[in-house]
Amino acid sequence: MISKKVIAGMASHFKKHWPDFNADGFIVSATKNLNSLELKERTDQVTDAMHKYFPPDFAAAGKMMLASLGSPVGGETSGSMVDIEGITGWAVIPMTNYVGLYGGRQFELSMTLFKEMTKRATAEFGIRHFLLEHPEETLSVLRLWAADEDYHVRRLVSEGIRPRLPWASRLSAFVKDPFPVIELLELLKDDDKEYVRRSVANNLNDISKDHPDLVADIAERWLKEATKEREKLVSHACRTLKKKGHKKTLQILGFGVPRIKKSSINILTPELKFGDSLQFELIIISDLGKDQDLMIDYIIHHQKANGTTSPKVFKWRTTTLQANEKLSLTKKHAIKKITTRIYYPGLHVIEVMVNGVSLGTSGFQLIM
């Protein structure tokens, strides 16, 4: 997405719209040790090269970047498309970062650039600089953009103000007080594009990590007379709360305290060789004379080097337990080499959670 070919294409468009642009110097600087850099590192290096070789006057640089943009993308995502028409796709991201870092004194021009750039990729990273340095002015613009005819612009309203956006600086003020964010999400929760609604859900999920009860209250309010689209949004927004077994959220989503007469967790592979699949079963018997919805998760308490254990939650199944009936489920879980975990031999423990309530534990020995 940020290759030498892409960077050279960017340089040719910059040169076309500012003849004094040192395209060769820019390419050398932007592609230095490129093969050893990850995506974000490449993006930052291109931004640094822009700062080095762009016109010192931001207004001139902004005019050049605006003229260098390609046609707006029609779909929800795009690759790095730097062609004869101009720059779109991921190659736009270093440009949005440049605006965020150096456009603070040219507020109106910067907002114009963000609005046009987000139509070609996204400006969710760059605009955060303005939310940090000019919060009130930027929020005022975003309120207007929430009703924009272009759904890429509407999505930027939600995605740009996510308090904990991955790869981006944290918006600490909104982590502490999310109400300015929620005000904008209210305007977008019933957007006709799922692309926008999914961003709203991700934003609420961010907020839930610091304000779980607040998001549970929002979920309860939004679910009243909700469309199927809004129900889907709320469910996705509450995914972290569901995983953590947040009882209020589970009750709002229809997963009350389970009424279970008897349950058992049986490990079918009590001695497990590393690389094989753990197998276990859950048997539960209803203690209720009507159907009940169940969200079943399991936790593996992994053995650590120091003898303690580290829990990891895994989604299992959402199902309906019939009135006074028995439910039997089996599960296979691969225990193999992965990049995100180091396994250690010894006792590991399985814990099954139903609607946020633990049904007990059972152990197995991992043999390395």
C-alpha cells in the first residue's frame, strides 16, 4: 500500500501541481530503508518527506495536495490507487497526517482538505490533531458533517472521534468525558449506510472500556422500538461488555441470569499434547418452565512461566435452552503455536460462562 511505485506516483502529481517540487529528493527520503518498515512506519516516513520538500507556506502546500487528489472512491474501502487521475487509497493517509501536523493555523483550509481526502480514503488519523488542539471548532464542523450527503464524510465524524482509535493518539479528554462524542453518535446511529453504523458501533465499544454502565444505558435506550439495523449496531457496540460478562448489558440484550438445575463440564482430553486439540463438553439442564436465551463463552486459564495463570475469553455459542430441557455441547480448541501467546506445560483450567455467570471449572494437563 506504501511502495516505491506508489511514492513515485505521488511525487509525479505533486510535481505536476507545483513545478518547483523536488520529486527526486522526496522519493529518496520517502523510500529510505522502505523494505524494513511496517505500514505505519512507512506512512510516517512519507509524511516526514512531505514536510521536508513541500512549500513552506501551508496554503500553497494545501492547494497542491488538493489538486493532486484523484476521484472520490465509490466503495467502502480502497487500495492504494495512484494513477493518472490522482492520489486515492492509503497513499492519502500521509497527506492527512501532514494536514493534522502542520495545518493548525489554516483551520478552514485544513477542514476542506480533510473533507476531500476522506472521500478518497479516510482522514480519521489526521483530524485527531485538530480535536486535540482545536476541539470546539472541530466539533462544530463535525456536527455539520454528520448530515453531509457523502457517507465517507459522515463516517469520518464517528471514526475520527473514537476515543481509543487503533494506531492513533488517544483522545484523553473524550476518554474522560465521552458526552461530546455521544452527541454526534446520536446523529449517526440510524445512518442508511452500514459503513457508518459500524463505525458508530466501534466508537461505542471504545467508550464501553471506560464507561461500561453508560454504554449499557445507551444500549437500553437505543433498543427501544429499534430497527433490525440498530439492533445489529447495538450488539456489535456491546461486544466487549458481552465478553466481560457485564451483567446489566447482558440483561438488556435478553441474556438474564440463567436458570439451570444442573451443569457439568467434562474434559475429553485430560492430558493434551501441544499441537493437538483440546476437547470438552458442557451439559446443562434447565430449571425454568419456559425458553431462555443463553450466551455461552469459555475461558482458558493459561499456565504462565511463574506458575500463575492468565485468562483468555473465547466466544462459543448463542442458543436457546428449551423449557425444562437438557442441552449438550462439545467443543474442540486447538492448542498450537501462535504468535500472540507462549504456552507452558502444566495444569490449565477451562471455565464456562453462561450469560456472564460461571458454571464451574475443569482442568487439563498440557504436555509440551
